Amino acid sequence: MKYSDSIKPISYLKAHASEIIRDISNNQKTMIITHNGEAKVVVQDVKVFEKMQESVALLKILALSGSNLQKGKHKSVEETFSKVDNRISEFKQSQSEI
């Protein structure tokens, strides 16, 4: 998407608010609003915003994972599955005691 096509002054937003919201919502667009010639705010479809937030969260998890790998803060697959199996066994045992 080219943002240069979606830059509008605040006066345009004021005069065409309903039309802009409808267009942004229907076409999942993003619009940049300027004030005194400077970009000030972004008007975005909520679904696009949610997808972007999910992407940012996944990127943070990926970055943390990479960092933990470099620091040696990780477990082998065998150790991880062994701990999961133990927790399942403990849970089953506690359920049978009830």
C-alpha cells in the first residue's frame, strides 16, 4: 500500500468523516492525517490494527526466543517433553484421588 495516496489534511477529515470511516472500514485501509503540513495521526481499520498488533507480539516473542538461545537459556526437546509428561501424570494422579 502506498501511504502517499492516503495522506489528507485534518480539514478533509472534518469535512468527510463518515465517508472516510466507511472507506477505511470497507477496504481495510490506513490514512495519515496532517495538521499544519505535518503528519500527526493515523486512522486505521480496527482489523488491520489488530493484525498489526498480533504481528508485533509474534516478533517480540521471536526476538526474545533468539535472545534466550544466544544466552543459553533453553532446554532440549527431550527435557521439555519429559517435564510435560510428568505434569500430565501428576494431574491424572490428582484427578484419580478425587
